[in-house]
Amino acid sequence: MKRRFLSINFHKDTVERFKGFCAKVGGSYTDTLDHMMDFFDTYQLSPMEDFGPNMRGMEANIKKRINALTSIVKDIEKNQTRPTTAMLQLLFEQSPSKPKQPRLVEVKQGSKTSKDPFFATSMEAIELRKEKNALKRDLKETKQQFEDILFSRVRIVKSSFGKPRLQLDMALEDYEALKEKIKNS
């Protein structure tokens, strides 16, 4: 198939630069221009962007991003991993051996059985966890009740005048009981 040639008007300086480039690269003007356009399309580059000499600017940007990622990883290690590791080591570390005490000790009423601060804080943590679980359970039950009321007892009422409104289908006694339950919790 015979290819047709068309002409495009360029500035004289641009044509001279292009001819010099073609002589340096080798090949016809059409082949050189085709290869240049293929290069920009293949690598999704814009000839309007400045990449610096030999794309050093792009290389510098990539190095900056790598350094930023390195600092993020170091920060995570410093602020998250090490403290967690230290806590786990403290948790599994055995307390120093205490001098042996007699097996039978008289316990006075009203006195505390343990004066170990670790034991006291552990018991507090257990109590807090129990309280947290109870609160979670209560929240889950309240959410379920709310969903039951919202999705099964609320309906949309369309009026012939004005905007549609929501209507709650609930007995007055049920409403009062729910109101008291929420007030008391």
C-alpha cells in the first residue's frame, strides 16, 4: 500500500532542530516522528513535562518518597511495635522471687489479703473489662430494640398536601415503658 504524504507548517527553527535530530538518530523524518510518538504513548509521558537532565528529577522524587516511607516505618516501629513488645515482655515476665512465708497465716477480718500492686491493678483491669463487656452487651441490646422500633413500627405516611411524614405505630403503654427504661439506664 502506498503511503500518502501531507504537509504541516512548522517554524523554521523547529524544522532545523528536527532535521538535526533525525540526522543524529538516523532514519527518515516520518520514521523518527513515528518512533517519538510511540515512545510518548508507550511510556505515558507528556513532552510538556520537564524531567530534568536524564530524568534525574523523577529519580530524586522517587528517592524522597522512599525516604518518607522509611521514616514512616521507623515511626511505626518506635511508637507501636516496641511499646507493645515491652508490654508483652512485662506481662510474661515472672516477678522476682519473694522470701518464703509460712503457709498458714492468720487473716484478720477487714484486712486486705494481698498487698501486691500488680495483683491490685490486674484485678482493676479485670473489673474494667467486665464492665466494658456489660456496657457492650447493653449497647447491643439497645441498638437491637432501636432497630426493631425504627424498622418495624415506623412507617411513612404520605399526605395529599405537604411533605410525607413518619408515624410510630406503638401503644401508649409500650411507649411509656420504653421511655422509663431509657431514663433509668
